[in-house]
Amino acid sequence: MDTLPNNPNSDLNNHAPETLLYEIKIRLQNTYSENLLKGMGYASTKNGLKTLEKFLGCNDICNWLRTGSYDFHYTSKEFLEKLSTKLSIDPSLYIAAINRCQKIDNELKKISGCHVYVNTNFHRANEPIFVLATMEGRRRLVPDKQELMFKTDAQIFDFISNLVKKHYSRTRGNLLIWGKIDNYVYHHFDGKQYVFDNNGSLLDSSVCINESRATLSIK
């Protein structure tokens, strides 16, 4: 296999986890598992086979690394590295795969708090708090993280704009107990809030919206 390019943003590096998993599965077809596991240092091939089965069952390199598992011989990362080495896979591939997974996890952590608050300027009258708490989720839209990952602000704002327009159209501008929708407040990963009108247009940054939240607690 050709060595992966050094550019961390190259298409090959971006797909390194998928490529690595494919290479591992192909090479395992022509490999006697017990000999492989003995070569990896497992005194008990039974234990090694369990780990190998779990790895293949995971079907995603990044998810495998996230498990952080330890089989009393290798951590999930160490197992991947040793398995790749024993299968004579170019080190640049599994290094790129591990780096890519770390980059994905960092990005997911960065955007984890991104959401849209649907503002109706609601003021409670005599609505039961348990009803409001049950309906609270309707006031918050959580974008698909795949749509935000590794995107520029302009691309993200464009996506949020479309999300807002679709939501307003679907709800016909009315959020049931919360009332008519005034606008939408997008919480960006930079900690700032950006207000969109019901047509999906970004409003002046000076617009300030006071958000409320209905919750229930057990004492």
C-alpha cells in the first residue's frame, strides 16, 4: 500500500479510519488468527480472540478507540497498533487513522453545546410547571453534528438558516403551549449567540434574547 500523504487535511487522511479497517479485514482473511495472536504476545489465544471479535464487531475504528478497553494485555489503541503491525500494514496508515479519530473527537467536543433556542417570548400565566417541563424540548433544536463538523462559520450559519426555515414551516410558526415563534437563537461553539428571524435571516448581533427553561427536580 502507498504511504499516506503528510497533509493532515488530505482526502486520504480523512478516510484513514475506514481504509485501515478495510485493510485489516482483507488481510485477516488470509491469516490464521491463533498464530497472529500468539505473535501479538497473547499467552491465551482465547483472550486474544475475544478482543479480536470485539474489534471486528465494533466495525468503526474511532468507536473502537473510544471504548478505551483493556484486556489485561493491550488497551484498545495498543491492540490496533499491534494488530496493524503484525498484519504488515504501513505505519503511516494506522497513525493517520488514530490522528483522524482524535481530530473527530476534538471536533465533536467543540460543537457539543451547539443548539438553537426557539424564542416565543413566553411568559408563564397559570400553566402547570410539569406540563412546561415536558414540553421544554420543543424549544430547543439540536443540529445533526455531522452537519457542523469541520465547517466554516459561513457554512454553519447557512445550515442553521435552512434548519430555521424548515422548522418554522413545519410548525407553521406556532409552538403550541409556548405560543407563536418570534425568532431563533443559535448558540455557537465560540460561546456567542446569533439570532435568526423566521425567514432564516441572521439579525443584527446587538439583538439580545432572554431565554428561560422549565425543569422539574425531585427533592
